[in-house]
Amino acid sequence: MSKLNILEFPDPRLRTIAEPVEKVDDDIRKLIDDMFETMYEANGIGLAATQVNVHLQVVVIDLSDDSTEPLVLINPSYTIIEEELDEMQEGCLSVPGFYDTVERPRRIAVESLDRNGNPQNFEADGLLAVCIQHELDHLDGKLFVDYLSKLKRQRIRSKLEKQHKLDQQAQR
């Protein structure tokens, strides 16, 4: 396995809309394994393929404290079961160091394929529902900062651009 590079806001590649996976094969399973390794190393709970510059509809999630509950979503979609919104603090591996409150539907029904290409359907609520919605946004080229005010989004963008310049200078 190899650790993948996570794209960071405002990288325009994060706005790419992911394509459906045509066939779940060994290449897709290797991508999934690499995504889990990358996510665990970055101390995340979810990662969409778009975030590692692979524009396919693949998401990995693990909400456990000990990396024992991996969830794979291939070609995922969801429908809202409960319109009531929950407010939850969100962060993102592509927007490192920034967290803010986002409102999302409380309960959803999820349809996807698993890592072997088998259909899976389930309901999700709480943190899992938020995480799934957050990661599926990535597949549509959307980031959690898009839910924030224009001013907050611009401040985050400016701080990350400044950090990226400092990182580039340090590498020289």
C-alpha cells in the first residue's frame, strides 16, 4: 500500500465531479486500501477519491477509535429520511486545521456498492449520516466550506494559500 497525496483547498481539482465506477476490480480495491491507509495516517474519519485526485465515485469511512469499522461506498447515493437538520462541527482533510458548524439532514438512506461490488443499502443517522453527506459532497465537487459565509470561506482560503506558500519555500 502507498500513502496518497491529499489535495487541499483551494486546489481546483477538488471541484471535479467524480465519475461512476464501471467495474469493481483489483485496481479499485487497491485504491480503497490506499485511501484507508491515507485516511488513517491523516487521522481522518472519511475520505473521498476526489480528495486524492482520483475522480471516481469511491468513499471510505471509519468512525471507530481503533480502525476496526471500515465502510466502503462505491457509486453511492442517499435520500433524506428525516428533513430535520442536525448541526454538527465539521472538518476536512482537504481543509486542514479548520472546523465549523454545518447543518445537514438528520437521517438518510444510503445505496452503494461495497468493496466487492455487491449492493448495500442501509440507514444512517448522527455522525455517520453527516460523514456520508460530507464525503458525497466531495464526489460532486463541493466542500464543507461552501456551506459557510463568503467571508469565512475567503479567510480560510487566504490562510491556506499563505501556508502552502510557506511550505513550498521550506521545501526549497
